[in-house]
Amino acid sequence: QGQPVESGGGLVHTGGSLRLSCEPSTSPNNIVSMTWHRQAPGKQRELVATITKSGETTYADSGKGRFTISRNNAENTLYLQMNNLKPDDTAVYYCSVNKLLGRPAWGRGTQVTVSS
């Protein structure tokens, strides 16, 4: 078991879309929930969306209606589909994994930049 690995960040124009991926680096049976967070320059890290083992999802107000968190259990991968991106969405996006056994794990993040 290791550190989650995020991918899929990049540079897009306002209104564009990106899909972030996260490999949790632990067995699906060991996952209680997974969360996307983000941290913009000069700001505190904030929660974006969470999905539980049972598939329940919650979203921060900033992403409701634009972001969709999902999980492919067969591929053991977490996703964040982001549509209608805005410059305020520019941040480093992190994946965290709450485990049944072991400490919560955080990835190193992937940069998302939205140009106006």
C-alpha cells in the first residue's frame, strides 16, 4: 500500500472540461471513502467532493451541478469530472483515501489551471 496517484490535470479555457483520476494504491476492500480536495494559491485546502464505499456522494457548493465524483471499482480508480470550468477552479487537486485499516493517505496532487 502506498500513496494515491492523481492524474488528468492541465490547462483549459473557461467553460472547458477535465476529468481527474486517482489510483488509491490500496485494495478496494480497504477503502471507506475517497475525497477530492483542492488548494488554490494563497488559500486553504478545501473539500471538493466525497464518495463513500456504498457510492454516496457529497459536494461542496462550489462544484454542485458542474463536478461529478465517481468510482470504478473494477479498475479501482476514482474520478472527478469537471465541466464548465471557471478561473476560480484553478488549484492543485488532491485525492485522499480513508481506509478501513491504516492511516488516511493523500496524493501529491495534480494542477488544474483555467484561463479566462
